[in-house]
Amino acid sequence: MKKHKHQGSKFDDFLKEEDLYEEVTARALKKTSMTMFLKFVSENRGMKAKIRKALNSPSAVDRVLSDDPHVQYDTLVKAGASVGLAPVINWVPLDKLKLD
């Protein structure tokens, strides 16, 4: 007997079938990175001023600080460096990754 009789295929399987898995994964990583960055900035005084000074572009500052999904990752990395942060990415073999 099945545990979940109404359970369909995994969403990851659907994304792979539609050739969207890599794009969705990349966007999710970027979103997570931005969320963590904004949390740090909001919890620490003086960070916004440092970011404004480093980016020299009001529109770039607005995109970074407003969680705009169209901000380029290199802009986010530059903003992070201005406040003493660096992104860390870890590559894991797919066969070792548990997605359940």
C-alpha cells in the first residue's frame, strides 16, 4: 500500500523534464543569497552608506537594497564586499544530494 496515494511525481522531476531545473535552481540560489545579504545589512548599522559609496550608482543601490530579482550577481558581490561579506558556494555531486 502506498503511503500517499495522491502524491504525484516530484517537482524537481517536472522541472528537469521541462529543461527548467538549472534555471530555477540558479534563481533560487540567487534569491537565497540576496535574502541573507539583506538580513545582514538590516541588522548592522552603517551598511547602507558603505554600499552606496561602493556602487556609485543610485539605481544599482536601489536594486540591491530592494531585493530586485534583476540585480546582477556581480553587483551583489560588489555590494557584499563593501561591507566585508563574500559569497560561498559549495558544489555537491548530484548523486550525493538528497532532494526529498
